[in-house]
Amino acid sequence: MTASYTLRKAFEFYRTAVTRGQVDSPFVNRFINEVLRNNRHYYGYGELMKLKDRLERDQRKIKHLDLGAGSKYNFKEKTVKSFLKSSSSTDFKGKLLFNLARTYHPSNILELGTNLGIGTSYLYYGNRDAQISTLEGCPNLSQIAQENFNFLRIKGINLTVGDFKKNLDTVLKNTPRVDLAFLDGDHSYDGTMEYFAKIKPKLHNQSIVVLDDIYWSEGMTKAWNEIKSDSKVILSIDLFRVGIIFFDTSVQMHELKLLPSRYKPWKM
Ligand SMILES: C[S@@+](CC[C@H](N)C(=O)[O-])C[C@H]1O[C@@H](n2cnc3c(N)ncnc32)[C@H](O)[C@@H]1O
């Protein structure tokens, strides 16, 4: 990651982003109200707080087989606690995933990058009827993720261990369609383009794809720009930390950069 690149992009984003007062699409307004501005408390949030409290105290050291961007296939040793801090979905991202699953009821969810299973669990609580497939390259992390699903008494998550490059095809073969995909591992241009191309035939009118860390590197921004310009994409919503794309042809075509109103109060 280049911090100066991300900072430069943050300024550019701030300058060009709009706030909810400037949006006149009913679809986007529903997204803003139900996904971004829904401050209700849900049962799953309480359960996840209990899990996070436990993980914050977990000093076990685990070796991370990192297959992601920039890695050299080395095992890096870190505590469980530090994985929670450095690579798990934050409250903001977790609630975003929860609210996407709660609002749009995706039946088949695919996550690339399980890590400790935090994002997976938010998705599960958002729609408990969904079939969730999640892929993780590091066997040690997958073990902790499975422990976490057991702690939350979550059953039926299909956790596949190994490189996305090797396993994604097999997982997709057993998935009739993808209603919500969360691409949150291997933040490289080539990897992201490859995974999106594989998932694309399984996407449909009501599908949603969430891309994490779109300004993490030039490669990730390039991938985001190309993916949101794909002919199948109808609406893209750039929240800076994540990008979300929709394929619903009944919605007006649009590319949107969205910022909370408090950052531009004069645009309310
Ligand atoms: C940012 S973390 C995922 C966080 C998780 N989605 C969440 O919401 O809490 C990214 C994960 O992707 C895994 N990963 C990266 N590249 C991979 C690859 N090529 N194959 C399999 N797993 C990979 C890493 O081991 C890491 O655990």
C-alpha cells in the first residue's frame, strides 16, 4: 500500500463526491437510508461484539500464509488480536455488509478472503437464510474462523481453504448464481480482474458486488474503474473505502461517489 497514493485519492474523492441531498434516485435513496444510515441495533451486532471482545484478548500467535498482493508466499507470524485490528472488517464495513444482506436478501453469498470470519458473520446475521461460501488461503486463519463460527453457533458456512486461483472455479461450479459477492482478498489488479471475470457469468439483474480497498493501490483503482465500466454494470457507488456495483436494469445508469453529509454540510 502506498499511503501517499491513498491520501491523494482521498482529497480527489472529497472534492468530487456528492452527499445524499444531491441524489434524486429512489434506488440510491433506499440504499442510503437502509444500508448507510440505518442505526438500529440488531441481535447479531451484540453477538459480534462478544466475539470481538474475545478476539481482542486473544494473544495466540498464528502463522499467516499470505497469498495476497505483494506477498512472497511467506508465513508471517501475528497474534489473533492483531489480525482483528489489521485485516478484519471494521464496524463500518461489517454493518454495511449486514445491511446489504438485510435489505436485498441475497440467497447465495460469496466472499473472497475469510480471515477471522468477521465479515462472513455480519453477512450471515444480515440474512440467515443465505447460503454463504467463503474462501481463505491460510489454513491457520481458516481454523480460527471456524472456531469463531462455532462460538457464534453459526452453522452451514461453506469455508474453502486454499488459493482463490485454485478454488474459485470449483466453488462457482457448485453455486447456481451469485447474489452478493464480497471481494476482499488479494488486492491486486490482475487478481481482482480475474476473480470478477470468473464470477461475472453467475451475476444477474439483482446481484451486488462489493469491492474492498479500491484506493489501496493504483492497481486496485484501475481494477475498480474497469469493473464499474463493465457493460453489465448499471450503478456504481463509490464510498472510498469500498465500491459497490449493481446490475439492476430498472435503475438509472449512474456512477456515484457518495460522502456522508456531515463532511459537506452546505450540500445538505
Ligand atoms: C482483508 S482479509 C479479509 C477480511 C474479511 N473478509 C472480513 O471481512 O473480515 C483478506 C484475506 O484474504 C486472504 N487471501 C489473500 N489472497 C488470497 C488468495 N490468493 N487466495 C486465498 N486467500 C487469500 C488473506 O489470507 C486474508 O485472510
